[in-house]
Amino acid sequence: MSKLLKLNNEFEWPTKEGMFYVLTSKGLMICRNHQFYESCVPARGRGPSGLEEVDPFILPNFPVIPRAVFETIVGFFSHVANTHGTEASASLTYDMETKEVGMVIPKQKANRVHVSYEPPVLPEGVVQFGDVHSHVFGMAYPSGTDVHDEEHVPGIHIIVGNLDKDPPGFYAAAVVDQQRFKLEIDELLEEPYVCLGGFDMGWMDNIEITPDPPMKWIEGAWGW
């Protein structure tokens, strides 16, 4: 059984193969030369027989987040939660030259159940490798909206919840090619979290408070 690559529009259809696979920019296709038709359809998860299976995996090698940076973010989130009762977001940055990890508070719109931010404009040589957002006093666990928002955003995504508790709750995951991998927060921090950190009060100007979405009835209870 042939396994072919479609590298350009001059691809020649194999007329002597009863069945074959073609790898295209839209994914793996299964193709047939039948007595009554020629066909080419998505393989729908099936690959060529005889190949070994490979489970999705990730071997994290993300920049380590200094405790001071992380505690500053959590301190800011706590202040936003106590002041406005809303979520908030921070971007994690990495300087390719100095190898330093930092953070910025981007322009964002937030309410009690969601936050969205504008990609920050960073200096040359500085890249964003992840983000952190809060769930105010709720659990540190990704909502369906979080999963959807982060599906096409590669990097690490950290959630800080239960900001009314000491310590708060933390959740971490990495997203690569729309695949989500659960991580342990200790894998990403230089040192374990200890306390709320200080922050620049000017960051509050970067948050625009928006109306909460309407509540809806979910499985016998009101929810967002």
C-alpha cells in the first residue's frame, strides 16, 4: 500500500493502486481506485496499517518562572479580585538574549467570569511563552471557555483560583497544536509559591471592567 505526499498541484494520481494514503496540508487522506469510482476522503484517525501507535506527549522545557515574578502576578490578581470582583490576566515573557523571565499586564477586558487580553507589544528579542489568569474566588480549573480560548495559543496557561484562601489554588497546562497537556505548577516555578507579592498600582489602568454575561439555567441551577 502506497503512502504519498502531495507537495504541489502537479501530484500524479496513482491509477494502479487500489487503495493508498496521501498526506496533504489538510491532513491524512485515504484514497481509492474502485471499479465504480475514484475517491479521496479524510482518514478520520486511521493511519496506514503496519505502523506503530504514538500517544500524544510533551516534554516540557519552558523557561522557569522566578517565585518573585509569580508572586507579583498573584498579588495583582488578588487586588483586582478584592477591588472589582473580576478576573485578570498577565503575560509571561522571556528575553532571548538575557534569558530572563518577566511578565507584563496587557490591555484587557474583564468581568467576573471571563477575561480577554490584547497581545502585548514587546521589545525586540522578548517573546511571550505563556499567560496566567485568575478565576477570582472560584476553583483553579479550566472552563470550557478557557479551553476554547487557548486551543490555538501555544505555550503554558496557568489559572489562579480561590484567591480568598491562603495559599490560592493553581492549575497549569501546556497547549501545542491544539492538544492540551496537564502540568504540575511546581514544574514551572523556580521555587514554591509563598505569599502575595507587591505590584505596580498603575497596572489597574490596563483593565477595562465589562458587564457580566447573562445567567442561564444549567441542569437545575442558575449558572453563567
